[in-house]
Amino acid sequence: MNKNLYHILGISKTASETEIKSAYRKLARKYHPDLNKDNKDAAEKFKEISCAYDILGDKEKRKKYDNNEIDSDGKPTGYGASGGYQQYGSGNPFGSRSFNGGDFDFSSIFGSDIFSQFTGGRGNDFSGFGGASRRPRKGDDINYTMRVDFIAATRGEEKTVNINGKNINVKIPAGTLSGQTLRLKGLGNPSPNGGSAGDVLITLTVDKHPYFSLEGNNIVLDLPISIKEAILGAKITIPTINGKVAVNIPPYASSGEKLRLKGKGIKNGDQIINLKIIAPKTANPELEKALHQLPDENIRKF
């Protein structure tokens, strides 16, 4: 039976080249044998739409088809006409034909890597039909989760992990955050057929710090100070991610005021110190007497 190629692709006879190609791409994605393993109906459908596109996707062949000079198989319709067409290969939905003067680029439909998910990396060579040799497939990746303390993540350090019996040095970049993944190329599982090895993907979980936190590249520290330190000022030793330093608390400091230590954060960041005045928890009669002697002061704006 002479099939209607336009009906096969689901388009009208007046369809543009773009519409023809779009219809073929949609159907090829749906019925491609690599995505429909052991489905003979899908393989036959894919062969049918490929044949239709081979003709309708070629200007000259489409013109001949529309003028009834060739049939839906591409064979001349005239009595006694000579060959002029290419015979389809046995058992191969593509046969010896080519699409528009060259093999159709199926990566434009599926993306260059999609077939590796289904066929072991065969790509566009369709070894299941034409007997083409399989291309080498990249080895599988190895996924690994690593816990990192806050200081190591902010400063950047090198750690050694054992994956599949092999010690691997992992460089943790300064400023690494929880959930970030490091890729170590070529250190994953070997290829099953001569391709490159897979990668190691290390997802990092950064532990919280008891008194440091992050704001971008800045390290934030809440610093408790006493009433005496707040009123008279003081010199206090505080921690940073690179060791301890001394800071001067100015006299008459208030809770919420901030001090900044330049370059003590991550990379070009700083360390921000939030001052918090802490009242004593036990009674202090002398402090109370001194405070009673102070004049009342209106510090509120409401």
C-alpha cells in the first residue's frame, strides 16, 4: 500500500520545511529504538517516519513525491523508468540512504549524551541496526559525601579520603558551603570498553561553628562584653579563623555596635564583631549604688 507521507508525520501538504523537521524531531524522540528497547512496533514506526522524512525533508524528493514521480518508498512511478533511487538495507531502518545529503544529527533531538543513559554510550552510531562499532563509554562516576568542620571550609584545606580502597587527596577551596560538590576528574570507575574513567563527585557538609557564622565572605562573631567594659572601654582577646587577636572596645560602647577587622574573613572578606552588653546575673550592691547616683537620662525617641 502506498502510504501518505504527510499523514505519517502528522502534517499538512502545505507544511513548511521547519514544520516538517519539527514534526520529525518530535516523532523520532518518541519512537527511537534506543528509547524503546524490545519494542518492535516502535522500531517499525521509527523506520516509517524516517523514510517519510527522507523524502519530505529533501526539496527535490518532496517535489517528485508531490508530482507523483516517486512513491512513498522513493521508487519511480513511471512505467519502465530506470532505478534512480537507493535500495533500503536489509534489517536497517536507515539502509544505505542518507538524510538531506548526510546522516541526520540526532544530538539535535536528544542531546549528545542522552544515548549513553540507555545504550552504554553508542551516541549516533545506532549499532543495534547497522552493526556499527560501539564507541568507548566513559566509566561511572562515584558519589561520596564528606563532613568538613567550619574552619577547614572557610580557610580551605587538603584532606585525604579513601574511596574504593584508594587514598585520594581532596583540596577544599576556601569559603566552601554545605551542599557544594567537588568533581575529581578521572578518579571514578574505569570504562567498560576502553573509554575514559568516570569522576569522583564529593558533596560537602559543613559543620556549624559554636560562635562563628558567615555573611558572604565576612566572618561574624557576637562578642559579649560586661557593663564595665562597655562604659570604660577594654582590650579583649578574641578568636578569628586564623588565630587569636586583640581588639579595643571603645568607651561607652552600646549593644549592637559593630567592629570590623579588615582581611580577617574569607579571601578578601573581614571579620565583623557584634557587641552585646551582658548584665551580671548576681546582685552587686556597689554597682546598684553607683547607678542610682547617676542622673536620669532620656535615651528613647518615643
